[in-house]
Amino acid sequence: MPLVNLTTPEAIGDADQCVVVTWLKREGDEIEIGDTILELQAAKVSFDVPSPLKGRLVKILAKQGDVVDWGQVLAQLEASETDTRGTAVAERDRPATASPVAVRIAADKGIDLSSIKGSGPNGRIIEKDVYKTIAEMEKPAPLDVPVSPAAKRLAREHKIDISKVKGSGAGGRISEVDVMAFIDKQAERPASAISPNTSVKSESQEYPITGIRAVIAQRMLESMQTTAQLTLHTQADMSEIVARHSIDKQRAPITYTDYVIKACAQALRQHPAINAHIDGATIRVFAQVNIGLAVSLQDGLIVPVIFNADQLTLEAIAHERIRVAERARAGKLNPPEYSGGTFTITNLGAFDIDAFTPILNPPELAILGIGRIDEKVVIHHGKIAQRHMMTLSLTIDHRIIDGAPGAAFLKTIKQLLESVVGFDGI
């Protein structure tokens, strides 16, 4: 029987490539139409690749951990001898067309359209078909606790009883992070140091750079190689903010990060050239101020976006920060929610870090790093005083932003924080 190439689907979101996370079938395995053959990951979105036919997996061409292009051949399949029309059977059973709305929704959710049966004319996939698939994926587990698709896959791969995993999401929802934490606890090893596919050894341990960590590694390398990064540091006197926070936090879940987000949003309005992207030889300055906030995950980080941050009150920023962070840790973010930022903030103050050099998040032109708030003895209004100081570290793309404009922007953030301007109306 003729061999059929299994390829990656069309591009998901704005990702240029995807990563082979794991193969669920092995060479020689019998497969049915719709069987999940492997899992791919594009940026922060994981999705399954189903079999388009009934037959056998003959040869795997892309190994676990490989970074592959859209449309690249991943494996070769052989149609079952009982299906005399071979590849025609695959095309018959897989709807060839989908509505534009269905394509967009599927891309946002990381769903392969070839796994969906269309109910429209001539088997066309329409909007309700995609939503039906999403509802099936998000069905609660038998224990009546919501479980993410990624968590189900990970639990299945490691033969874990999902009912024994404690969910950390809303309503006890079990995410991939929860399953990984369960695996780490069972193995009695550091949660972030070892890949979940790595077995514990008595001596040294080795594991491949795969999945989201491979994507992050590639993006960080590209950022350092394709931009001219310059980091500027200053200290902001946060004493007035500290005093105000003791009152504000009683009315809303406001953190010190929220004050910085608000200050940055206002400063970007005053320095619009910073609120921009670079695309080859083109600079795009945005009318919207969309601030990304780096959120740590089990095996990396993601940058969910707070849109129109300059138009939000301090309280609204706090609630939106909590919402996007929870969606990020639960693996529920859609591509637009982490790819629409115009400026990024990253905070390591909780780890007692004073200052660091944040790496640019291309195609953005700047990123702000926040250190801890520390009590220090300084000269304040000509007198020795004990004040709450915080280091701000701004990294800029020096190809586009010169040192002086970058310093002026950082000074504006410092002044807004120290004067507590624009934080009323929470």
C-alpha cells in the first residue's frame, strides 16, 4: 500500500515553528482514524495531531524535542489493506474545508481542524463544531473536578490516577502544572530542575531541552543575537507607595506590581516612541498601551497581556493581573492574550533580588525589571533618613532607542512612583 506523509498542521497563532513534545504511538503501531499520534507545542499552546487514516505508523521522521516548521513531514503512515482506496479514505473521512470563523477559533484554542467532524454543507467545519470539540476537551473528570487537556495527557503518559492530583485552579481545576508537581513529589526531586520525562538516577541526571523550554531557549538566544541591548538602572523611593499600599490593599487586591504597571502605562503615554515594535526595517508605534507581565510556570515563563492598561484604574489593573496570571498558570491563555503586548514588566523582587538585566521580549523595544523594596539609609530632603527603595532596571533596544530617551522614560516612571501621581480613583 502507498505511504502517506503526516505533516504539521497550519500555523497556530503567530508562532513561526512548533516543538515535538511527545509521540503517543511508536513505529509499527496500528492506528485508527482520529487516534492521537503525537503532541506538538507552538509557543505556549499544546495540541494533538490525530491520524487521518486507519493503518500503521511506519516511520517517525521528527524526534521528540525537535523544532519543526509548519507543513514539515513528521512521519510516514501506511493505510490499512482493508481500505482499498488508501489515502482517498483519509481525505474522505477528514473534512477539507472550514469556515473562517471556525479556523480562527481553532487556531486560538490550539485545536487541529483535522480532528473535527464538520456538520455544515458537504462536511464543512463550522463554528459550532469547534465549540463542541472545545466543550468535549474541557469536560470535567469523573471525579467532578475540571481537568485541562494537557493535564489529562500528562497523567495518561505517566500512568497517574488523576483523582489523586490536587488542583490549584478555580473550582479545584487540575492543570498540567498540578500533575507535574504531583510527579515531582512522587519522585522526591526539585520541581523545576528535572524534566517530567526524566527518571531518577542515583548519580548525575541528563534530560533533553524540549517543549516550552526549547521554545524559550530559542527566543532568548534570538533576542540576544538580533538586538543591541542596553540596561539602565535607577532607584525609586517607594516610601509614599508603601504608606499608601497599607490603605489601598484593604479595598482591593493591589500589590506593588500594580503601582508599577500603572506608572509604566502613564509613562508610555508621555514617551510613545518606547511603546513600539520593530519589524525588520520598520518601527510600529502603537496607539494602545498593552503591558505584558512575565509569569513563572513550572517549566518556563509566559507573558500574558493587560490590554489598554493606561485606561484602567489601579483596582482594575489588580483584578486583570490576577485574572491573566491565573489563566496563564492554568494553561488557558489564547495566543492573542500573550502576543499582543507593547511593553513588558518582569518582577523578581519576591526572590530578594535587588537588580538584574532583563532580556528584551522581541519585537518589543523595551522591558522593565523590578527588584525588591528594601529599607535603606539615604539622604532625603537634605537629611539622613530611612526610606523604602526599589531598583528599576530598563533594558532597551539601543538600535532604535538611544540612551538619553531611554533614561528620560525611566526617570518618568521613577517620578510617577515617588510622587504617587495618577493612582487615585481606585
